[in-house]
Amino acid sequence: MICSKHGVLRMLQIWCMTQLLIILLDILHREEQLRVELIPSFAEKVGLKLPQHEEMFTGGLNKRFGGCGIDASSRAHTAFLNKLRSDQFASMMDAAKTAGLDPETNLNIAKAYAEFINAGTGRGSLGRLERKC
């Protein structure tokens, strides 16, 4: 059997693609087995809002100029505010424990902290006006 250089390279290329496909299918199979459900944290359970996005809309300029960093800026803004909310909640919970309170069993304290932080960072309730929005 006579094999040309081109034929050998093509066979090697097909073999490599086959091996890569096997590896990718194995990774996908493992991901499927490892798929986990996100469990809300204690802070989220008592009402601290940690949204995926701060604003539900970005306006027409974002679409007109193809993003131009607006999406990245929005993600950074959301990450910063979520970190701020989370850190402040943890700090207030620690202060309550230091004061001799147990906010993990007295959920009214934890809920009050969550409402305070939500209101202070733009995620508060509008009260009776909320249902009109």
C-alpha cells in the first residue's frame, strides 16, 4: 500500500478530530452528571435581593453601537452592588451576634437587615405603589 504525504496527514487529522470529539462528549457527559441546582443562601432566603441584572433594559444606544462596553460595565456594576449587599449583610449579622442577638433563629432581625440593605442599594419595596408599576 502506497500512502502519500497528503493521505497520511489527512488520516492523522481525522484521527485527531475523532479523539477530540470523544473527549468533548466525555466532558459533556460529566457536566450532565455534575449538574447541580443552586441553593439560595440564608441572605436570599430572608429577602436580600442579589439580581442577575440591575436594570431590565439598557436603552437603544447599546444596540446601535454594538455594546461598546456597556454590557461589561453593567455586569461590573451588578457584581459590585451584589458584593456590597452581601458584605453589608454579613457585617450586620456579625454585629447582631456580637450584641448578643441571634439573627439566624430570629428571622425578623435578618429580614429587617435585608430590607434595609435592599432599600439603601436601590432594590427596596415601593410599598402600596409597587403593584401599580
